[in-house]
Amino acid sequence: MDRGVSIIQATIAQAADGWRLDRALAEAVPTLSRERLKVLINAGQVTRDGLAVRDPARRAAAGDIYNVAVPAPTPAHNEPQDIPLVVAYEDEHLIVIDKPAGLVVHPAAGNFDGTLVNALLHHCGGSLSGIGGVARPGIVHRIDKDTSGLMVAAKTDRTHEGLAKQFAAHTIDRRYKAIVGGRPMPPAGKVDAPLARSPHNRKKVAIVEGGKRAVTHYRTEHLLRDAALVECRLETGRTHQVRVHMASIGHALLGDPVYGRTKPVHKRQLDELSFRRQALHAARLGFVHPITSTALSFESAMPADMQELFSQLDVLGVSACADLREVIPRKGRLGTHG
């Protein structure tokens, strides 16, 4: 037997009779996630009576015995690097990071090191999930390089799968603070528009018929000089969702180099402050802990650069917020699920 492969023998339980094979095996082998087992089945690494079984959806029968060949995780080719992290929460299962703007989440072309993954590898000492067979990536979701704020990483496959299910079910509470051009009218609303790669520019995301459904709930929090501080709650989480959706209703994020057109009144302020990114911050992250079932919620204040931009544009003061509350009756807190 290949020294890099371990064989796990799994017997389908009576309770799992008739289940999908990937689900039944995940029940029989709790150390492997269902997603990991799907990959192994498709790769021919799961056998019964010496024959490979390549259909994760086939029905399992109670008492059947399968051999699961688990290759050693492929090195991620990422080096641990001692990059300072702001940790909002950490236990043996997961870690919540308050990411600074400018930090790339995952190594890719042009950014092979100096990323959040490199920092996590150092901080967690190799304890990050290996979903998909890649050693220790840990990343369940991402935020853009030049967006700051909260994100969670998994230390185990079970945690990774549990968080991924919540993201897929849209039960994660994600709220962003954005400084946008103009003043949205109505001051609160919903953008429900499908997103996909732009057919004209593959580096951009666009509203495309037939794309993935994307829903953003926005609410103006503070009026600024021909601008506004807006809270955006994500019902879905697509690439560049807040940036594209707010631009689509005529209120692009200030400083956005891809989706925004900066007005002269704001360009001067951005130049004076050397503000060179989209004004977007992941301010709140809430989810149910996949292992303990405890409801967790974290909040992060706007970083100094966004706070400075806000202050420079804030000529209306607290009275604007009081006026705004009269415009938007509060029937409940924005962001509650139900």
C-alpha cells in the first residue's frame, strides 16, 4: 500500500439505509467531511468488493462495506509567515480575523505570499482545515483585498463543512459599512439582481441575466456631503456584490477603482487623504458555532482611514441621523432573519 494513502473501512449503518452514499459514508466516518468524501468518490478512491464507486448520489444499503482510500493532504505550497493579525475570537475549531485593507486572503497569481493564509499558517501552527485534500487552507469565505473587516477561518474539516452549510443556506449575518456617492432614495431598500462575470470584461462582475441570484439589503445610516454612510446586509454573498449592487442604483462606493466614477467634490477629499480603496468594511459577522451550536456575533469599528474619510465628509452632524429616523420607521433591526 502507498505509504501516502490510508485505508478506512466503513460499514453503512441501518439508519443510513437508502441515503446518498456520500452522506452515509460521512455518518460512518465522522473524521471525513461529506465534501471531502464527494471528492474521494469522484476520484475513484472509494471501493466496494474491489470495484471503484464513482457516484456520490448512489443509494447506500445497510451493511454494505466500503474501503475509503485517503491520500495524504497535498501541501498547499504556502509558507507560514509572521504577519500580525487582529484576532476577534479563537478556539480549537475556528478563528475570526479582523482583516486590514490591503491584505490578500489567499495566494494567487501576483500574490504568492504575504497573504492571510500565510499569516494563519504561522498563527495556527498548521491547524487549519483541509477540505478538498489541500493541507491547511482554512478559508471558508473571502473578502476583497482592499476591503477591511471580519472573516472566519476553519481549523477542522468538520467546522469548515458546518460553516459552509450556513453560508450556502444564507443564514450567516454579514453586514458591511460603505461610504457611497450621493444619497440613496429611498434611503433603505433591497437590490435583487443576478451577478456573473462581465461578458465584456472578465476582470469585472456585472448584473447578468442568468447569473447567480444576489440580494443586498441597504439602509442609510448617516448623511454626508453629497454622500452617505450605508449599512449593507448580505442575503447572499457573491464576489463584489456590495460594490456592483450599490453602483447599479447610482451610488457607487467612494474610492472604488473598478465600479465607481469619482465626483470632483469627492476626488479632492480622497486625494488629500490618500484614500486609495473602495470605502467598504465588513463590520458585523454572526453565525452559529458548527461544533458547540452557540450563536456568535462579532462587530468591528470602521478602520482609521474610513473613519477619517467619514469625518471629512460629515458636515451635517447628528441632526442628519435624527432626520433620517423620521424618514425610515424602525419596525425591527435590519439584518434579522425570519
